[in-house]
Amino acid sequence: MATVESAGERSGGAARTRPRSVPVSVAVWLAAAGLAVFALLRAAGLERGYPLVPVLAFTPYVLAASVVPLVAAAVLRRWAALAATAVAVVVLAVAVVPRAVPFGITGAGGPELRILTVNVLGGGADPAAVMAAVREREVDVLALQESTPDMLARLFAQGLDDLLPHAVDHSAPSVEGTSVHSVHPLTDLGDAGEGVSAFAMPTARVEVPGWEGVLEVTAVHPYPPIDASYTAHWRAGLRALPAAADGEALRILAGDFNATPDHAELRRVLDSGYVDAASVRGQGLAGTWPSSGPLPRVAIDHVLVDSSIGVGDVAVVPVAGTDHLGVFARVTLPEGR
């Protein structure tokens, strides 16, 4: 007896055997491959030169956007592409998510220091806004990048030298200048970036009353990686920074690093014995540049402290007239040093 195949059965069979769309498969695989390459570059620290270095600064945004190809591969049942995308997402998440999870020492038992770093945009920042931040946060140590003699004169007119009477002044009439100001006595130890192409990066010894240890603060400002030559200078500037764990002094690095922890060069600095104060408090994804505009904000301004130093409050601080947000950190030095 002959069997009769229903229309529904015929259509179901056709659905089961319908070929997949080649353009869709190609698009899914291109997205998976691009994400996998990006994850490999980030995990292995393979970014070299321009434009890979500035692109890596946007790793948190790439992680956030990766949900799109992940969901697309799942919905379209491209299982191999889904597996490749999922692996890349996990690699990026391992790199990024810990910055949003508090960890480390919040109090070390010794004297407290309140630190603020601000890039004042070649002296373009509003001195009243800088002073308001200093007063509101009761700052003990202030690091200014792109400070000019004129900017310092305007800050002194607003009372900076009354609040923070000690200074290591490496200001310059351009974006090259940097200065450190403190309520405690300072000794100028020279420029950490001397001998390499970098903006001024003065190091100051801070004499903290009642504490017998040696504390050094470096105001950091390597060149930005905006083209091939500047990227080479950027790397040299970061490599010129003093390591934390050399046994001679406790060190703090504060400033505009033009780098995020997604850059292998900044991770190299951290691995010498520093921790990022913002990440200790679970705020490591808070962007600091640009302060406004269409570009996604990235975290390139930091306060890095020796891992034995406790980190209390951390905040990004708006300052009118500059394209950077300042970074404030309240830290405590180890007891008994």
C-alpha cells in the first residue's frame, strides 16, 4: 500500500535539510575570529606599536560589546563559532572584571596621606576648581601634570602655597611640565624620565611626621601613544618608572600614565610591587579621559601604591577646564616603618 506524505511532513523535512546561509556564517565567524584575536593580544601582551596600543585601552568596551556576537552565534546555532566566541569572552572577563571587585589592604595602621593627581591641560584648568578639589578632599600631596609657571602662579594666588607649602617644581611653559605639592617637606630626587623622551616626571621624597620610613612619590606623565614614534616613547617612559619592590623605599606613582591595566607595559609596572588604588576599592573601571565628548572614557590616570600601603577612599574628581578627571586616593602607610 502506498503511503501519503503530508504537506506538513514535506515542509518539516525541507526545513531540516535547508542549507545555512553562507553570508551569515561568514559574518558570525568573522566576529568570532576578531574577538579571539583581540583576546589573544590582550592576554599575551602582544600589542606592539601604533595603533594596537591605543586600541587596547578600550578592552572593557570590547568585553561589553562581545555579548552581541555571543548571542548571535547561539541564536543562529553556529556552535563552533559560539565556542570560539565564548572562550574569547572568558579571557577578556578574567582580565577586566577583577578591577570591579574590591581586594587588598584598606588600612595599614600608619599615618594617612590624601593624594590627588590632576592633568591640568597645559595650564588650561580652572585654578579655582583645582583649589576647590584640594580643599574639599583635604589633600596632603598634589601631583599636577602639564603644569606651567603661569598655572602655578594662579594657583598660588588662590592659596595653594598656604595649603601645600612644599613643592618640587618641574613646571614648563607647555605640556612638558609637572609638579608635586605637599603639606609635608619634600626633597627633589630628580626626574624619573631623565634620559628618555617623556614629559617631566619628578620624584619627591616626602617627610611624613611621626613615620620613620622613606616615602617617594613620582608624578607620572609618559608621552601619549598617538602615533608610531610617540608609542615608542610611551613605552620608554613607562619603563623608566621606579619599581616598587627594591627594599629601599615605599613608593607611590601618581599621574597621567596614558595607559590602562590592559596594556602590558602598565602591568609590568604593577608587577614590580604596586597595586592600583582604584582597583583595590573595586573602582578600577572608572574612566578618567576624556572628561567629556563622544569618545568612550578610559582609565588612564592612576594612583599606584606599594602593595603594603593601605587604600581607603578613592574617587574620580571633575575639574573644570581640563579634559581629564582627577584621581583622589586616601592611603595609609604601614605601621612601624
